Amino acid sequence: RMRTRPAVLAAFRRLMRARELAFKGDAEMTTQSRLAVREEFAKGRAVTDPAQITEMIGGADEAAHMLLHQLVQGKRKGEGQYEMDVQARHTTMDPNKMPGDP
């Protein structure tokens, strides 16, 4: 169990950094996402099965990837008008890959 703790903490930190970047400038979403991540990790605190822990770490990494590469923040500029903050991390020049894929 002690060897999995560093891996779980690293996944937690990756997900927390990803949500911080994804929701930068949006205090409500930053707060709500922090609470949601903490709640999900707390649910798994009692899990001891290494395979299940590995699966949960994979889920956290998948969520972090989605937040970083597939979520584009938009700001309402008027009735029916939004400004999108598309960054290089959201795009790819390869039509066969998703943004962020190696």
C-alpha cells in the first residue's frame, strides 16, 4: 500500500493542476472542481486492491488529459455571443490524433 501512495498523490496533483489551468479565471469552477476532485479521491481512500488503484489512477489521468486538451474555456460576451480561449494544447495538425495524444 505504501508504494501506491506516491502514485496516487502524483495523480491527484496532476488532476488538480489540470483543473486549475482549465478553469483559470473562473472562481466558481475552480472551487467546484477542487471540491469534486477531493471528494472522488476521498471515496477511493479505503481501496487496497492494486488493480483497482491502478484503474483509478488511470481514470484520474484520463480526466486530467480531457481537461487540458479537450475543454476550451469560453466567456459570454453578449446575448448568444461567446469568446473562446483556444490554445495550442487544444489543437493538433494530425487529423488521426486527438489534441494532446503522443
